Amino acid sequence: MSQLKEEFVMAYPVVAIVGRPNVGKSTLFNRIAGERISIVEDTPGVTRDRIYAPAEWLGTEFRMIDTGGIDMGDEPFLSQITQQAEIAIDEADVIVFIVSAPEGITDADEKVAKILYRSKKPVVLAVNKADNPEVRETVYDFYALGFGDPYPVSGVHGLGLGDLLDAVIKEFPDEAGTPQDDSIRFSLIGRPNVGKSSLVNAMLGEDRVIVSNIAGTTRDAVDTKFTADGTHFTMVDTAGIRKRGKVYENTERYSVMRAMRAIDDSDVVLMVMNAEEGIREQDKRVAGYAHEAGRGVIILVNKWDTLKKDNHTLTDFQNLIRAEFQYLSYAPILFVSAKTGQRLDQLPALIKRVSKNHNQRVQSATLNDVIMDAIALNPTPSDNGKRLRVYYATQVAVAPPTFVVFVNDPKMMHFSYERFLENQIREHFDFEGTPLHLIERARK
């Protein structure tokens, strides 16, 4: 596999919310994220990890980190603050430093400030709990922290967030002149020690990434470009967490957060699990984020060579995956071995196919023929004598393929019937590996 010229790929800007405990970090985090942070599907296994969330302001999309949600175990109070700030420094493009107006500047605030001085990252100072005029008068005291204008806000009531976010997005990196990357970008995600780094090396045929049987060996996300069968790929290994200062390796949620950032910047996600260990809750958490983010998904079961097998082993394992990951019913499953190379030669073609399906467009006339045939096969539901009527459907987006279905009353589109229509679309078009989004709209 020949190497390609290096190109830079811009991910979504990342904003970290930093501050000592009890200043309202999570409240502000949830307020900015709005309802998007609370998205929870009824499908079993889909979990939104609240430490990392998509957000948008004035048409600008970004991602947020709530460092208050990072579990530092039993570390001392100030040590926890230090670790959380260091994590934010590692991952963020812009840092929102939150302090509390009623309490004024504390020793802990000053400690966080000293860490942020050294980061050389843009810092926007938010003075939270500034809910009334008397408290707001104390805001000017926070100029002493040395981060310029303090922005009085209230995470509980949403006051002052517009001015704060205006200041934040002004600090985002300039994407002007960024080279376009036409390669298929995919990431390998999964728990530590499932063999992601070994898979990278096996696919490339070289020791590009350090491999170890000690969980958490990989410290950073490593982009690797290669060409297979004339197709350009960019592969990202997100095996572990970066150790900076006292960022301890047992911060499991931090490693999940890093995988989420890689997912946001991928076309296709390879969900890697260990055949020896089976399925764990963290597998479901990260895979659920990939599904919600609308990325193409392939499930890789690594270390398949280590199992004692009979005629039913593969089928039984497939059935277990389908039962535990019901929301990923569209994702192909590939049983591989980084050690022996088993089936790895099938991966490039499968990734290319899933990427193609992820960007596939269907002509409206053909789509509506399928929808009308589906309705003839299974008539639309009715409620209190009123029947759901489907007038027209059209595809409005790709990556993932998104369809708008015009109906008489969107509230009558039951989840089960929506799933039926999705299954009918999948039966007629090759959308393996990609989620589909169906949106009901009332016809005006």
C-alpha cells in the first residue's frame, strides 16, 4: 500500500468548559447544548454520554466537553481540578473558564487560571450565577484573573449566553485555505486492548503504531493515509488516551470522549470488539454515538483466531451482536484477526462500499414507487377514524441519507410504521452500513 501526500483535515471546533466544582459547568453545558444533549432513543443500547455534545450557534457547529463529568476517582480536590484542566487543554480549540459571581475569585479559580495561562489556548471567561443586578456588579472584579472581558451569564436562566457564544466562535480556528481531502476517512473505535493498533499495523503491513498488550498504550490519534485498489483512505487509530501531567489512565470516560471526536470527523466508523471478551457496556456507548452521529458503521470482531469454534460459533456470535446492537442492524459484521490477517483483505472494499452507500442518492420517482408499493403491501395506520396519508417522499441529504416524507399528520406516523418504510427502502436500495433518517412533514 503506497503512502499519499499528507493533507490536513479540519474537524469540528471543540470548546471545553473548565472550572472548579460547583460553579455550574454542567448546567451551562446543558443549556448551550439545548435539547440535542438530551436525545435518547427508545431502542435498547443507544446511550448519549453527556461528557461530549454537539452544539450550534448562529449556524456554526462545534463540539463541547464538560470536564466536570470526567471521573478522576479518589484524587484530591485540587488534583482533580488540575487533571480536568489539562484534559481540556489537550482537546480544546477554545476554553470557557467558568467562575461563580456570588463567591468571587477563590484560590481554586486562581489555580485553574495559572494552568490556562500556560496552555496558550484562547480562553473566554464566563461569570456564572449572575442572576440579579447586585451580583452583576461584582463581575468587574474578575478582570483580575487576566482573561479580558468577563461575561456575566446564568446557566439556570440562560441569561447572557448570546454574548458569551459570540465571543467563543470568534476564537475558532480559521478554515480558510484548508486543503480538501477526497479520501475516505474512517476511524477505529472500541475499548482499550481490543486490538485496534494491531489492526492498523496488519492493514498497512508495517509497524506504524506501537502495539502492546497493556491497555491504553496508544497516547494519541494517529492519522495514516494509504491507497488500496486505487482508492485513497485516511485511517485514524483512537486506541487510547494521551497522558499529560497527571492525567491518569483510568479516566475511561476521557477515552470515550476522544473516540467521539474521531467519530465526528469520520465518514465510516469501524467498531472493534474483542472476540475473547465479548460485548461490554462501553462498546454500546461508543457505538451508540456513531449511530446518532449518522456515520457509516462496520462491526469488526477481532482476535477471531483465538476462539475454539464449531459449526454454530459464527452464527451464534452474529445473533448476539444483533440482539445487543439492535439499532445497528444495518451494519455489516466482519470476523477478523490482526495476528493472522484473516479477512483483512476484505476491509478496504467493504469500507469503500459503506462510504458509497452513505453518500448514495435515490431519484424521487423511484423512491416514491417503492413507498407506494410499500403502502399497498401494508396500509398506513388509522386513529379514531382518521388514516395517515402519505403523499410524497424525497431525499434531501446524504451522509447519512435523509428522506422527507410528506403526510397529512406527522403525529400519526407511528415508530413501527416508520421502521417498516425504512426497511422497504433498504430492501430496494443498497444502504448496508449506513443509518437512514426519515423525517415526517405535513404537506401544506
